[in-house]
Amino acid sequence: MRKFELNNGEKVVFEAEAPSAVLDIMRKQCFYADEDDNDFLRSRALSNTSWSGHTIRYDSRENFAQDLMSAGLLREISNETTDKQ
């Protein structure tokens, strides 16, 4: 498993096989997570675009995660980095 840190107003560290799992983490934190996957992806992309000032695509989970990483909202961290926080 790889470790990631999501920082879009609240820092969350999680383990996943791929960065695209960030959407599952966001769904667990969201009170309106009952939207279907496409609507939820779109709403999170728009919210994070507003938050970061960077365009976040919502055409796929992979592009969404890639854009979060490019915007600095999501990053992969090592065990050493996590232990120091």
C-alpha cells in the first residue's frame, strides 16, 4: 500500500493502491455522499477547483487524482514523512 496526504482544508492521511482512491476518502467525509459517482466526482472537482484555483478534471478518477496532485492538494508521502508529522 502507498500512503497519501489530502489537504483541501483538512489534512487526511490514507493508504491506498493508487491516488485515485482519494475519491473514496472524500466520500466518507462528505455528508451528501449519496450522489451517484459521476455527480459526486463533478461536485468534488468543482469544489477543489474553487479551493485551489487550479482546474480539476472530473472525466475520470485518475485525471481527478492527477489534477489534485498537480494542484498540491494530494501528495504521496513516505512512512518517514508520516512519522514526523
